[in-house]
Amino acid sequence: MLGLIGFHQLYQVSHLTDEASRGAWGDLALSSAESAVQELMFRIKSDVSNPGKPLFHELRRDVYDGESGHLTIQDSGRIDVTPGLLREAALSGVRVESTLAEVLFQKQFEDLPFERYGLIRYRARVTADTLSGRSVVRDLEVGQGFKVLLCSVPQPFDQAAVYLGDLWDVTDLEDANRTRVQLLQLVEELVAGLDTARALAPAALQSRYSFARGEVTTGPELLRRVPPLPEDRPAILLGTGVTGQQYPLSGLDVATRVREVLGRARPLAERAASALRGVESRPSSPDFHQRYLEALAEALEVVEDGLDRIWAYHEGYQILGVDSPRYASIVNAHRYLTVDHWRRVTSFDLSEAAGSTNQQRFDALRQSQSVMNGVVFVQGDDGPLLLRGNIPGKLVVVVAGGTVILEETQSGSRPWDLLTVVALGARVEVRGPVHASLVLGPLTAPDRGGSPDSVLVMSDGASLHGGLVARRLGGGSRLEGSVFRDDRYHSGSPGGGRGPSGMLTDRLAVLVSPREVYRKVLRK
């Protein structure tokens, strides 16, 4: 009996020792699997931002609805650091049997094949030999989310230097056309006076009158040169331009500008008419003719300035009414200028970050990131946001409500840095030279009493080097200064076919989440 008891105790001690050994070696195997996965994660996070690596381009190819987007990541079966650690004497017998990383799936955001979310799956199998000669195996599987984002102005608005979704927000085209008719009438009146004075002029002055008459365009030719502006309601204003082309924002309200010109032109025309009466009273006097020609030239110059503003509006902008073939497709793209769209594609949501104000949260994020790539969402309730100085990277800052101020922003940035500020029901102030693109849309928030439009305040002397896109402009907007077209914000030509749809790949950022989506461990 005592022998049986002793054998049982010996078996129990041996079994417990073996189980403890297996547990310890199992922990070492799992730690080694963790190391292998972390090594893969680090390498993949680096490769997705390195144009010299195949993964950079593979994750920027289009993925269309109905496609899985599955991708086996090249060279993920190779790890370099972990095997070296396992050569330590204390880890003898621990082996990494296999590793694998693959993009399990990719899904579009809305209908954009170049902008999407997905899941990367990492696997590592590690074997450890225990002291008893038995082996333990640990299979580790980790899921990690990622997003592919356009870090620039949404298409098709990236093609515009100036875009207004509703032109009637800023000007009254019917009023502009009424003023145009009055300016044309002034031209005809001034030319009729010129012909009268020319008929009375002595021979010595005929050449001067002939020259003056030859400088003035009238009749059908003038009507062709300065046609009326389209009066479609609603209407889109689109200015594409070339890099460096200037768009003075004060000129957007063409109705007000030409009315101002007409106000200056009328007294000058009356002065020319008075001088003409002097010519009629003293037709042989060169002095009276001289005074008349000077008054006429001054009046015509101002009238032509008004007509030139209308001509320049035709030349600088396209006005798309509801009958335009492009109108419906562009209006359909307004959904990319909404809170819902930007919430989906956000990579950093500052409303979830620590800090008492938006400014503090943004500054903390900026300090933690050497390069700011991605989409940052800011809820405007927590104070204004000031963007000043240079921000490296390709960054979209979305401000919902509140105020955002750009003051000499990106004025010394590198050629490959891009800053896009999206204001949704927010107030935007631009001060001094700013190198960025602005996108203004409404804030759809029924719980806050409606969908307020964004307000843009650009004072005289402010300059925006990039582009201006506004679905609507709210009351109180001040449009002065200028926009200068920068082609860097043009991200490609949509509709270019499969992969990559004409997209410029360096406008896309691949952002891998620092958090694991799931983790599974299989113990054998």
C-alpha cells in the first residue's frame, strides 16, 4: 500500500512539473509570436508610406464594389529580428515556424474605389521544445484595421480653382445683365456724340476723331464680345484656370461691381455731353474739341471697364445651369461636402481626444506626429482653431461648427505638403498669405436648429494659394483678396478606368490603426 502511495505522489509531482514546464515554454512561444507579429506590423506600416516598396502601390490600386480586395502581402513570411532574439541560450528550442500577413478584405467608402477601409490579418506560429522533450505550439492571429484616404480636395472639386455650388449666393445675374444693357446704351450715346463732333471738326482734327472712332467697338461686334450672362437659377460657378492664375474674390459679385462702374460712368458721360454742347457752339475752336475728346475718352474708359468685367466673367468662369450635362453629376458630388462623409473617412477624431480645447488637442496631435497625414475631425463647440505656420504632410482638417483661422499658414511649406481645410457650418478667416485649399459646406445638424452654411471672411490683402470650394456661402461672408490656382490639389482624372482611376497615388494616404481589432491564440 505504501508503495502505491509513493508511486502516486511521484506521478503527481512529475505531472505538475511537466505542466508547469509546458506552461512556461508556452508563454515563451506566445511572446515570440507576439514579437514576430509586431515586427511584421512595423514593417508593413513603414512600407505603406514608402513609394519604393511594392505594398505602397498595391494598397493604392482601385477596389470596386463586389471585389474582396484580398491581398497576400509579399515577403511577409520573412522576419529578421525575432529569429535573432531566439538564438539566445535561454530561448534555445523556441522556433518561429511561419508568419503571414494578408489584407483580408477592402470595402469602399460610398462609391469611391480609391477611398476605402479594410482589415490586415497577421499570423505567426511558434514551437517550443520543453525539457521533457514534448513540444508546445502557439498560433497567434491579430487583426488590424486600415484606411485609404484622399488627403486633398474631394473629386471633382479638385479640378477647380474656384467653385460655388450656388452662384446666386454671391451675385444677381439678372441685375448684372440690366446694368450691362445700360452700359451698352452709354456706349451708343457716347459714339453718337463722337460722330456729331467729328462732323463739326475742322480738317486738322479729323485724324484724331478717326483714331478715336476706330478704338471703340460698337454694334453687333460689341454684343458678340460681351454677351449677357446666363440667368439660370440655380447655377454653378466653376473656375478651373492654370497654376498661378489669380481670381480676385471681390469680382465674384459681378452685379455689384458693374453697378459701381455704371455709377462712375454716368457723371462722366454727362460731362462729355456738356463738352459736346461746347463743340456745337464753337465748332471751329480746337480747345473745345480738345476738352470734348478728353471727356469722351475718360467716359469710354470707365464704361469699357464695366463691360470688360462682364467679358472677364465669361472668360474666367463657367456658369453651369440645370440644363448643363454636367450639372446633375456635380450636384450629386455635394454629398462629399457633408459631415456624414467626413465622419466616415476620419482618421483622428479630436472630439474623442484628451484636452480642454480644440487648439490644445490639435497641438498635442501635431507634436506627436512628425508628419501629419490623414483626416483630422474637429468639433467646433470646443473653441476656435488657429492654423499657423508650416504643417508637414498631406493633411485634411475638418471643422464642424465653430471657427477656424488660417494665418500665414504653410507659407514656407515644402512642395509635397498639402493642407486642405474643410469647414462644415463653420466660420473661416483667412489672414495674410495662406497656402491651402478651402472646402466649405453646410452643417447638417437638426438637433442644433438646421443646416447653417459656412461663412468665409477674406479681407483685402489676404491670398489663398490653392483653391476655394463652397457648396454655399452663408450671410456675413466677406470676399476680398485673391485665390491663386495651385495644381498640386488636382488629384487626378476620374473615370480613367480601373486602377488607379487616373488618381495620383501620392495624394492617397494609407493609415494603419494603432489598435488591434481582434486577437486569437490557439494553444497546442
